[in-house]
Amino acid sequence: MGHGSSGLHSAPQALRQRIDRLVREIAKFGAVGGAGLLVNLLVFNLVRHVTDLQVVRASVIATVVAIVFNYVGFRYFTYRDRDKSRRTKELTLFLLFSVVGLVIENGVLYAATYGFGWDSPLQSNIFKFLGIGVATLFRFWSYRTWVFKTLPAKEAISDAESFLTEQRKGSPTEERPAPAAAGRRSA
């Protein structure tokens, strides 16, 4: 047959591992984000009912409280295995992207409230929730891309270890590609 197990089985297995890691990351991000959403909405409604602040100002306060809550959750739960060597840079980028998310989130609420006049408590909560949803997509991309970076060396070691483990499982009589053919791709 001449295919060897490393070429046929390692690519789908590596892809499956990457997908599994992404699914776990999305689940953890969602858990922290869901808790942050509750914090955001609770603080928003509390501030609206206890004070006379305008709707967008109450929303900004709630978003800031949720940002602090989320940073702790992301750093110590979702991305606890990520690079921790540059905390000042990480926190600066987190705050920068969080402020952009704050503008997106509250921009939706502002447009609904002042652009369309939709400012009943129910409408405010709907558009607050919608703004959070749009901002969450941006935050997920920016946090994982720029803020909580993976450790390249750790990933490379993990991939190499799984490759070596897979090679050890193969039988010694199994046909393996020659070193010269290792760099070429077969069609």
C-alpha cells in the first residue's frame, strides 16, 4: 500500500485536536461572557431604577463593571494557559479592545434610544442585549488574536509530542517514507 500511518491519520487527528481546542475555548469564553452578560444587565437595570441617569450613561457604567468582571474571568479561567509574561501589555490591549466593544455595544443602544425613540425599559434591554451580542463577536476575535495570545512553543511541543506518540504506536515493520520524500507532498 505504501501510505504509512503518519500521513493519513495525523492530519485529520491534528485538525480534530485544533477543533476540540477551539470548541473548548468558545465554551469557556461563553461561560465567562454569559456571567458577564448577567452582571452587565443586572447593573444596567439597577442603575436605571435607582438613579436618574440617562439610559446610555447607565449602560456605560454597567459595561465598565462587566469589563472588570470579564477580565478576571478570561485571565484566570478561559485563557489561564496563555502567555502571562506581559501583563501590562495584555491589560492595555484588553482595555483598548473593551472600549471599542463598549462603543459598539452602547452605539446600538444610543441609536435605538435617540435615533428611533425606543426607550421603554423593555426596548432598552432588548437593544442593550443586541449591542452586547454584536460587541461580543468583536471582543472574541480581538481578545484571542491580540490580547490572550497562545504560547507558540507550548503548542509546538504538544504537536511534536502527539506526533512522536503516534509514531511509537505504529508497528516496526510498517512502511515509512524515506527521509528524502518527507518534504514532498503526494497527490
